[in-house]
Amino acid sequence: MSIGAGIALIVIGAILVFAINVDTSQFVDLDMIGYIMMAAGAVALLLGLVFLFRRRSTEQVTRTVDPAVGERVTRTESRTSGDGTV
């Protein structure tokens, strides 16, 4: 979710800086707000990518064969975020 939010902030900030030419210097500076939103979007995008690549997934499959019944398969999957099991 943070990757999408970061991209959205970058796009909205770029629209405020480059596409809107309204003189609101008496109340608020839209260019500065746009630059701040683009910077916040870049930080959110980078944090989202860091957290995405830190997540790991392992899968363990154990097969045991019972001659009377047939084959029984046990599958265990765990996801870790680097700090502990999630």
C-alpha cells in the first residue's frame, strides 16, 4: 500500500508544481506544497520497496507414504519479515 501511496503523492505533487498556474501567493504557495508532496511520496515509495524486499517466504513440504492408505502430503508455509515469524 505504501508504494501506491508514494506514487500517488508524487503525481499529485507534480501536478501542483508543473500543471497548475494559479496565483495564490497571498494565502499558500502551491509550488512548495507540491515539492513537499513529491518528497514525501519519494520517501514513502522507498520505504515501501525496502519493506517489500525484506519480506521472505519459505515453504517446506514433507511427504510421507502410508502403504495402507496411500500418499499423505504435509505442507507448511511461513513468512518472515526479518524480525520474526509473521
